[in-house]
Amino acid sequence: MAREVLKFQASGPHPVTADDAALSPRSGCMVITLAFPRPTQIGEITFRNYYTWAVGVHVLRANVGGATNKSTSKGGVTGSGLMGAGIGLLKGEGGEWRDPTAWQVGVANKVIMPHPHTETASHAFISITCLESRVEWQEVLGLRLVLRQPSPVWRTFSVDDITAYRELPRLPTFSVSVLPQHQQALQAQETPLERLIRQTDNALRTPPPRAPGARQDEPTSLVGNYDITSLQYA
């Protein structure tokens, strides 16, 4: 059964602002806002990286039980284009959308491009689940993806193909081989050296294969062999 894909309106990426003055797009920090039409539960978001070094996720939640986001806020990031009407603010939520302190930091800084000056993982497929967040993804009105790229090598950076799912990703099915209890106990107690000794002993004690057409009572012809007890060459 396919998971439910959530609808949202995306805005950005926009360079971060400071003191109401837009910074250069090369400032190293961009923000993408996802606005959901109604409070919703989110299990996972996925996207394709485009030269972004690290991403943070800030969460805007609807009032739950009379408590506002501001009372449990851990801070936010103000971005150009995020406070205006261009993102399609929800009715009655305009004040919270415009207030940076109403946004809670769910994921502070997840590195998705380990070496910012090289292309390693620059186009990787990324998944972030609600289990990675310090804030519950319940009754969510909006998400902000805070993108960071400290390297001056790349002219632009962003993320593409953003998808939000209501449920967590399902684990793939797999089979587990069941060993007899005596073998499980043996494997649990053996050290690597003991395992090597046992395997070598079994290999030395295994009789060589008989030649094709040889009788059962006919001894196998060997050039030489070891007496495993005395380790003397015969």
C-alpha cells in the first residue's frame, strides 16, 4: 500500500535576511518554506540534494491545547520572501508565520554533503524523518528547510524534488536464517582465534575425495599427510 503524499506550497530558495536588508545569494544560507493547507502530521520528507552542505528543519505548529509555538520555541531563521504574502499565508496564522520566534528547531544541522568543496554526495537522495526531530511533527502548518553551503566553489545550491509523506518509511522485508541452539551458543562464545582453530581442525580431518571408480574398501592414495594427534609428517 502506497504512503500518503502531502500537498504543500513551496517558496524559495531565498537568501537569508539580516536587519531587513537582503544579503548576497552567496551568503551561504538559503531557506525554502513549505506551507501546508491545514495542520497535518508528517512522517518523512525526501529531496534531491543540489550542492547543499547541510540542512536544518524548522517547524511551525498550530496551537495545541491553548499553548502556542512561542512558549516552546527554540529559535528560528528569518528569510527573504518568507514573511510576505508571497507564500500564501493561511487565514488566522499570518502573525505566527511572520514571527521568527514561532518556529521551533526540529533538526539543527544535518550534514548531507560531507566535503563541501568537492562533489561527493552533491546530488544524493536525502530522507529526513520525524524521528530525527527534537520537535514532534504533529499539527504542522509549515516547515522551513535551512540550507547551508560554506564553500565559495559552488555558485548556487538548493534541494529539488521535495516530497512530504504522512507516514514513516516502511522497512524492507528480509529473512533471517535460524541456526540450531547449539550452533547459536557456539557462535556466541567463540573468539575469532577459536573459530579459526576449529575450522582448521575440521579441514584437516576431512578425508580427501576418492578417485572416480574406486571401491569403498580401497584406501585413498596420498603422497603424504599429517597425523593430527602428534603433528608428525607420515
